[in-house]
Amino acid sequence: MSETSSVGNRGIDSFDPDEPFDEATVIHRFEDDVEDTQIHAFQRSSLLPWQRAVTLQELLTIRSDLPRLCNGWRSERTGHHLVPEKTYDFVSWLLLTENGVSEDTSLPKAVAIICQVEVVTELQDENDGRSYLDLLVDLKRGRFLTGPKAPGLCLDIENVQNGDWSPAPEKVTCNGLSASYKELLSTQPCVPVWYCSHWWGEPIFEFVSGCRRHAEVRHLVVDARYWVCGYANRQHELDQEISANIVQTSFYAALREAKGLLLILDPKATPFSRIWCDFELYTAIMSRDMGLDIVTTIPPRHGKEAETRMLSKDLESAVAKSVREQNFPINILAHGLEVMLENGMATQEEDKQAILDAIATEQFEPGPGKPQISNELRANMTLHSTLAILAWPQAMNRGLLRHGADDDDFDVEGALRSDVTRDSVELSLAHFEKTCVDAGVKVLAECIPPNISNLKLSFEGCHQLTDASLHALASHLPKLRTLYLDFVGCENLTDVGMKALAESLPETLVELELHFVGCIRLNSSGLAPGAHFWGLENRGFNC
């Protein structure tokens, strides 16, 4: 059970949770608090989980409050004091069993004030019955024990100092009165725009920094809405949000409502090893109208502060995108290039099976010319090739394209080339004037997936390219239906290369769009023979 009450906390910061527990001391210390104590007066909202997104402002408030909230707490896992910069899980400060943690951890003890008591009798038969107490309890921070040796609980909210004390309960359960963190902040619908896919083990500071950086790049305002499982779902009733049918879960509903997916990676790229994160990423990729952004925090080193970087599928101009992404640590995407959904980890094994079942039963028509392969393999290929396309510009820019090298441990080339299920490729290498050269275009041409029908490539401003690049593309064009090529400003291209490209255009092509403005050494006559032969002048030919 997490601390949810934000009222009545005066004096708590001065409370030393490590000192020996003494009822009189605790009563006196909290006497002023109790006079003003009120349980957060919420009613279980009728909002569906997908309507419980948090705003950027709410996330920033969580971050700013964290140092104060961590004061006096210790981890129930390790017994160590909570360090705000390393705290990562708001829902792990639980009611502990008597022997839940070893004595040498010396976790802080605390007090629970019972505000309401109701006796409930269950009749077993006409002559026998059992009585239970339903308690409404205000929990102060610290360690709360159950069992015969645990500290007692005050029974009188009006007169704590002289009130009665009850033995601690044998066990504590949450009986219907739970709420999500978001419901404690607002009962108004908050529909997500971005779905956060992340590993719960990254520090809250880094998580919020990732969202803030994302909002800055996307020019979002403070009411930008993010769906976060930890804040949207009722954590004490999480089993009700997860179904054997994955499409009936709160996660899937929120993902379908969101306009884009924000993948937050820690330095070890742990989400790629988690099947929930992989499934969320796959679902977003298959929803072609969803945005996809990836953020990660670079740990502080050499006296520099931590930095948050972002990679996006689409956003601003090619120039701005290349500048912004030039320091993104793309090596962490190497883990994603090797993702195998069937090997993904899950806290609950039944969750993993539900996800694999959902993928296995997905209805998918491969289309003419596409091979029949298992849904599982198709999903893995889709993940690999999508990440390869995202990483390609910076991999090229940093000299990481090593097509055919035996020691290639960042194989974006193989990930793209081997996706026999991919239908389209869209990639911009615009304005990489220094690093986009003929050899790189040749590698790209050789890695074009064999069964795509749509190809869109931009080399605008890459003035080092020559006819060799056009020859390379001409030699590897699959049976396309649409082709878009942008060579604006590539002044070394000539009619020789154009003619080679024109003569290689596939018979299946129905739409061709070419941009060669500023290519001073060629004219449209280089393509005219090919265009006339295929009848493209009547099928969308544009030069």
C-alpha cells in the first residue's frame, strides 16, 4: 500500500523513523497532525483506466515533491534509506508481514490511525457467525507491521492521546476502496495523447526528464497528456486490468487511444527484454498512424550533468532532426535489433502467454508476392527493421555501417534486409553532406527489403553523391508500385546515372516522383526514354 494522503503531514519531516518505537512519543509527535487529519475524500471514479492519463505538469510536480516524500522512508526491499535520485517505484512501499524483512534491516516503524470502524458479521448458519472489522485507516509514512508482535493501532481519531489502542491485525488486505494515483489528483477524464512504454526500474527523476524532453522537442505544453501504468491503473486491483485476452486489458485500450508511443530506455535498454514493452512497441508500429519517439538519459560523466536525448520516427525538418539526433546513443538500440518476443521476460508468466497468444491469433494477410510466415516471426522482423530504419541515419553518420563485416555487432543492415514482410521503407539521409557518400548508398540499396512495394528516399543536399549511387539503386529496385527519390542539390549527378535508373524501373511501378532541383549536370531527358517506355507520363510521373 502506498502513501496516498497528502494532508496532515505537518511535523512528519521532523519525525525520526529510526528511533525506537514508543506509543506515547508517537502520540505526542502526531498530536497536532491528528487534529487536522482528513482522509483524502475521493470517491471511486467511473473513469476507465485509459482515461487516467497524467499531464506533464503533474509529472513535474511528482518530481519536485520526491525529495520531501522520500524523507523518512526506507525501501521495503533493501532496508536502505530512499534516495530521491534513485527512487523508482511509487507502489513498492508495502504493508509488510511480521517476518517480511529481516530484523537487521531496521526499517522505520510508524503509526496507523484508524478513522472509522465497522463491524461486519457473516452468518455461517443460524447459530454461528463470524465478525470482522472494516477499518478506514490513515497511514503515516514508515514501516507497517502485521502480526502479534506489531505495534498497536489507535482506535480513536478524536482523542488519540487518551484513546484506546488495538492490537495490530493479523493481515491487511485492500477491500474495494483503492484508487489509482491519477484519481487522487483528479476525477476528470484525461485522454492520453502519448503512451509511455518503459521499465518500472528506471528512476522517477529520469522518467520525468524523458517526458519533459519529449514535450520540449514536440513543442507540447504543460498539459500534455501521458498514459503511465503506474499512475493510471489501480495497483491494488491490477489483476482486474489484465485479461487472458490482451485486447481487453487497460494497457491495450490506452495504447489504442493514444496518438503515439513514447519508449523510454534506460542505459541498458531494459525495455527490449520485457515482453510488455516489446508488444507495446510492436502494436504502435503496426498502427501506421501512430507516432514513435524514443528517449534515453545519458548518465553524468566527466563532470557533466545527465543529459536526455530523443530519437523520432518523424517530426521536424531533416536538418533539425539530424542535428538533434547526432548525440543520441544509438548503440543501445542494438538490443532491440535482437529482440525475440518469445524470449521476452514478464513478471507474470500468464501475461507473457497472453501476449504471445494475441500475436499468434492476429489476422494478417501477407498480400500478393509476400511469403507466408508465422505471426511471431513477422512481429520480430517488424521490430528489427523499424529500429534499423530509425538508427540508420546516425549509424551511417558515425561510420557504423559495416555490411558483410564478421564483427558487426550493430547489424542495422541485416535487420532491414531480412524483413521479407515489410511493405514500405521511408528514410531521409538529407543534409548529411560529409558522411552520405556513394559507398553508403550502395550499402542501403543492397539492404532494401525484397518485398516492399513503396520506397521513399531523400538525399537532399548530399553533394558528394555521383552516378554510382544511381547505378546502385538501379541494381536493387524491387517490384515497386510507388517510388519517391529526392536528390535536390546533388550537383554531381549526370544523365548517365539518370538513364541507368530509368531503364531499371520495374514494370509494376504506377507512381514515380523525382526531385533533382539544383542538379546542374543533368536534365529530364535522361529519364525520358524510360518514362515513355513504361508509360509513366500518364501514371504520376513527376520530375
